[in-house]
Amino acid sequence: MAMAVNCATSSSLMITKPSQTSFSFSPSRKTPFLGFSFAASSKPSVQLNRVSKICCQEKEALVPATQQWMFDDLTGPDVWNKTWYPKAADHINTSKTWYVVDATDKILGRLASTIAIHIRGKNLGTFTPSVDMGAFVIVVNAEKVAVSGKKRTQKLYRRHSGRPGGMKVETFDQLQKRIPERIIEHAVRGMLPKGRLGRSLFNHLKVYTGPDHPHAAQKPVELPIRDKRIQKQT
């Protein structure tokens, strides 16, 4: 591709003397818009006249024969941008995979991170940060999830009613006896994006107490777990 462009820009600084015919000032005359009088001066005035001249040699651009195919059909696929981005048909909820995992004696944090990876879709080669590409995850036996160390009595969960003095604090053991599903939901929610994408992804998590769940029609498969330390050592 060959194109010759010759551009030139010039600026001129001119010093001129005041013209007697162009401006005539008298001490008794006042300009109507300024409200004060001008006195005639014999000093030369400095005027900056900038004249920009751009001279370009117009010549048709020459396209090599090996690249002519890019300009023949502009209504076809985008040959310039080869970056793949998922379309709406690539992340339909009805075609997503459903997983099921038993939380019995599994460490809470390691289980939540594995669930968040599959809900987010980070295990897929088509993972896109701004698109819901993940799967649905069902958790059963949520009341039997385990924690390490002294977290059963030292880990605290706080909630607030919104009124002055409405802060409620309870330990892991107390919340597990009251609402065991909330423990796993709280852990997974913190590992998802913050915003409307994260709120949409959180709906992919289904937590139940006991071994039964109402999603047999979705034909869930066992959640693949690669972390060997996820199971509590007895």
C-alpha cells in the first residue's frame, strides 16, 4: 500500500503600523459598548497572523492483491476482529449442566470455592468474565458441613435489622442449628462477583438440608472435586 502525503504548515508574525483610515480615535468620542475613550497612539501594534496551509497529494491507495479479499464482501463475517465472544445462544440456562454435591464432612471454605468455580464457569475453556457461562450446583446435607480449628465457636455471623441497635451476632454452631443452609450460601456469595452478574449467578446455587432435593428432572451429575483436602480428616 503506497500513499504519498506532503503536508506543510506555516505561521507568520507581522508587525504593522496603525492605519489612519482604518481607526480614528478622538478624546471626546466614547465607544458605545466599552464606555470609555481611547487615545490615539503612534506606537506600532503587533499582530499575529497564523495562516495554516495543508497541501496533500491526492492519490488512490493501492491495495495488495493478497489483501483484496478483505474488501470484496463487507456484509459477511467480521474478518478483522477474530476475538471470540459468547453469543446469547452459548449460555442458555436450559442447556446448562447441573451438579450435585454432598456436604457431609467437607471443609466449608474449600467446598465453597469449588462450587463458585463451577457456578462462575472458570473450569470451561469458553469462560468469559462478563457473561454467565457457569452451571447449576445442588448442595445436600448442608447441616453436616465441617470447619477446621476452633471456627465452630469462634467464627461469627453478623446481621443487622436496619434499626438502631439492631445488630445480631451468632456463632457458626448457633447458625448451623438454626439455618444450616445460610452458612454455605454466605460462603459462596462472597466468592461471586459483586453486582447484578453476581446476583444472577447466586440463583444457580441450591442448598438443602438432608439427602433429598427437588431437581431430579434436571438429571444432575456428581460435582467433580479435585481438591483432596476438601474432606475433613478424622
